[in-house]
Amino acid sequence: MAPVIAPFEATAVESIPSTVNLCKTTFRTHKSKPVAYRLVQLRKLWWGLHDNMEALTEACKKDLGKPVFETGISEIDWCMNDIIFVTKNLEKWAKDESAPDIDLQNKLFSPRIKKEPLGTVLIIGAFNFPIQLSFGPLIGAIAAGCTAVLKPSEVSPASAMVLKKIVEEYLDPNAYAVVNGSIPESTALLNEKWDKIFYTGSGNVGTIIAKKAAETLTPVCLELGGQNPAFVTNHADARLAARRLLWGKLHNAGQVCISQNYIMVEKDILPAFIEQLKVAIKEFYPKGQRNSEDFARIVNNRHFQRIKKMVDDSKGKILIGGEMDESDNFIEITVVLVQDQNDSMIVDESFGPLMPLLAVDNIEEAIRTANSVHSTPLGLYAFGSKAETTKILNEVTSGGASINDAFYHGSIPTLAFGGVGDSGQGAYRGKASFDTFTHRRSITTTPGWIEKMLDIRYPPYAGKLEKFRKMNGKKANFDRNGKEIKGLGYWLRGPSFKAGLVRWVLVAAVAFGANRYATAGAGRLPSWLR
Ligand code: NAD
């Protein structure tokens, strides 16, 4: 029997301030801070996911036609494994750290970093991975010792209701809550004062969130989108590039923030690449995507129309696919050869199964194009020789990158994930999820017996500056032109091959001299040196 999923119901706006207040009050009681409490909450969340696997799978099917396999690997199992990883490491992460790079005299003050929860945080999720993008940050918030309110995306309404049920049934209701709804509910949440807002979604809404947060100096983590470029050079393996980039578009029917938005292909390899795309599509979907259980649907009619319009407005030529069915929000993987970067399929993020190809003469042209379409994309994918992919990495920035693959870097659950510039700020996943909700508090302890040494800091100051400089002053190791002055330290450290060589010559000379000395006048050497 299919699990029963409650129909979507927005949370009453009037109830939001008291819900937030309860989470804040609980934080102030320090209840959420002990590691033992955090571990119990995380383990309960694991069980909540475990017990609701069927409902979550069904909800993702309802919302996005998400294949069971995809819901497993990138939603449910993802979060459950994340909880296990976090609970195994939490004691270690939560421990005080001794502060790095402290000079000897300041070590006497026991400088350390204490990890403190930021407080009560707001998490706003997006629709495309309704479980992972909501529970992923929530796991980080609980691990850090925060209390939290989660607002899942109303665009995936069935999933939002299951998330609410899990949080309410499994977690401490005084510390964690789910508010469901759309703009009115989000606005009511944003009218509250938070200790951090973690937002996943579009840049437009990200701007609204950041402006609102700025009014109260609230820190934000913004996980946004970006028109991610892919590069296929003449030295790439056409088959591998085709299969892997297809994977980047077939997962969740391309509704993935890090999937490539457009592919720049060097002209010589273009025919082989197109041929291999056809071969791979046939292999992955022998009966077509329409009849396959392994291909998701576009989340709703609004997004269907948006993606359709990008294809309709394109001046390019459809090479593969193009089939659409509005009644089912179905859009086939559609490969289009576009003429230039101003095509409707490149200027906006498709967030769907579109694969515009742009033929380029060389990688310099591809790099120029990528940098003019979007200077700070979320992801970048390069196929080619080592020299070419290194050049691309060095000359096009992005939040993350996968070489020789579509978004592989984004599929490693413990690798920090985040954007740069327009594609976001802050990062999470693995330990980074704990860090993003943690304040690293610097603490020193001044012992009583040290008072004599501290005398220098108290007035009267006369004569003390010179003394201070003698004790603390550092000698510059660079000249007026910013060039490093290569003293003995430089040669001994060996920052280059040449310096390394000099170091070894020096060491050999000293050893040789010692040996000569020992042989000639062994009687004068202490016995342990002979
Ligand atoms: P969405 O419609 O799910 O909206 C995201 C969230 O913002 C929802 O919870 C929604 O209720 C809320 N929201 C919408 N309007 C709001 C407003 N005016 N005020 C306050 N909150 C509001 O998702 P979307 O925005 O359509 O998401 C698609 C975009 O998100 C794409 O650009 C995609 O690349 C990006 N995305 C980024 C990541 C990432 O990790 N970087 C992940 C997924 C999606």
C-alpha cells in the first residue's frame, strides 16, 4: 500500500513568531549545546529518515517524477550517510582547538578556539533536491548545537509535508520546527531576527534574503545557481565526454544547480561528440525517456513553460530530442547546436534537460566565452588534455569543478560545496556543514604569575616602546621593491630546486668539516660526537 502523504498545507503566518521564539528560548536555555544532545537529535533524524523512506520516495515521485534510484542515492541515503559521518566525527569537531601560528611568549596565555553554535538559524530549501537541500543544512545546524527553523520549498509540496512530519515526530519540538509555505510565510520568517540564514535557490531570491539579512547584520550562506560551462577539446575522449555530460543532464532531468548549462566543443571533435551523445542516449534509454522509469519530470507547469520557451526562442538547430508533453511535464533530453552565446539556451540557466552545444575554434575562444557569459559560475567541467584542462581551471573561476566529468565533485557528500561571487557564498557538507553554523571563538587565559612580564603594557609608557620592539619586532625579509631578501634562512628552507641544492651543499660541507675535524683532533671532541 502506498504511504499516505498529507496534502500540502501552509503554516499559519500568525503562528510563525511564536514558533521562532520557542526555538530561540530553547537555545538560550543551552539545551541544544551539549554534544550528547546533538548526537541524540541527529540519530533520531536518521531513524526518521529510515522509517519514512517509502513516504519520501513516494513524495519525490509525486513532486518531480524522481526515479527511485535517484531518490535513494541523492536524497535519502545521502542524508542518512551524512548523519552517520557527522555523528562519528562530532566529538572531535566540537573539541576546543589549540590556536595555530602563535609565538612562544603568547603560548603562555593558552590561546584556543572554542566552537560555539551560532544560535537559532533559518534554513530555506529549494525544490530540486527537496530532502537533501533541506535536511543537509539542518544536519549541520543540529551538529553545531544550533536550534533551527526549516522552510522547505513549496514547489515540491509532497516532500515538504513529509519533512515536516519527520521533524515534528522525531526531533525536539522546542528546538526544531518546519514552517511550510511560499512568499508570505518566507517573508514572515525573514521578519524575524536570526543568527544565520542558510538559503538555497535562485540568485533573485538570494538577493532579497541578503538585503533583508543586512538590515539586522545577520550572516548568510547563499547556495545559488549559475550558468555552468563545459568544455570539450579536440584532445578529449568523445565517448567519455558524451556519456558523462549526459549523466550531468539526465539526473533529475537536469534540475541540478551544478549540471552544465552549455557545452563548448572544439570544431574538429564536434561530429564525433554528437554521434557519441546519440549512442549513449540510446544505450541509457533503449525505449526512450518517455517510457523509462529512470527519467524525472519537470517540477511543474511554470518551469515546463520556462524551459520550453528557451527551446522555442532558440535560433539553434535541434540535433537530438525535442519531444515535450505538457500534460506530464515531460521534456526529453534536447541537444541543440546554437550559433552564439546570445542564444536563449545559453543566456539563462535552463535547470532542465537542455544541452546547447556551441562550436568553438579553440580553447581560448571557449575561455573568453565562459568568462563573458557568467564570470563566477557554480561549476565547471573540462574534457581535454591535462595542459588544456589546467589552463581552463586557471582562467575560468567557479564554485567547484570536475575535470573529465560532469558534476562529480558535487556528488561527494563530504566535500565542501558552495559557490563564488554570483553563484553564492559560504559552503557546507561534511565538516563544512558543522563549520557553517559554528562560531570559532578565540579565547586566552592570562595566568596570575605572569603579571611581572605584562608590566610593559601599563603606563607610564616612557622607554617602553623600544623595549617592546626589541622583544616583539620582526625583521622584514623583503626589500622596497617587494623582493624577498634571501638570507641564510631562505637557503636553509629550500623554497626552490636551486635553494634546495645550496642547502644540501651546505649540509654536506658541514658534515665533511666535522668529519675532518673529528679525524684530525678526535681527542678534542666530546665522546658522543666521535
Ligand atoms: P525554489 O522555487 O524552490 O525557491 C527556493 C526557496 O526560496 C523556496 O523555499 C521558496 O519558498 C523561497 N522563496 C521564493 N521566493 C521568495 C521570496 N520572495 N522571499 C523569500 N523566499 C522566497 O527554487 P528556485 O529559486 O526556483 O531554485 C532554482 C534555483 O536554485 C536555480 O538557480 C538553481 O541553480 C538554484 N539552486 C542552487 C543550489 C545550490 O546548492 N547552489 C541547489 C539547488 C538549486
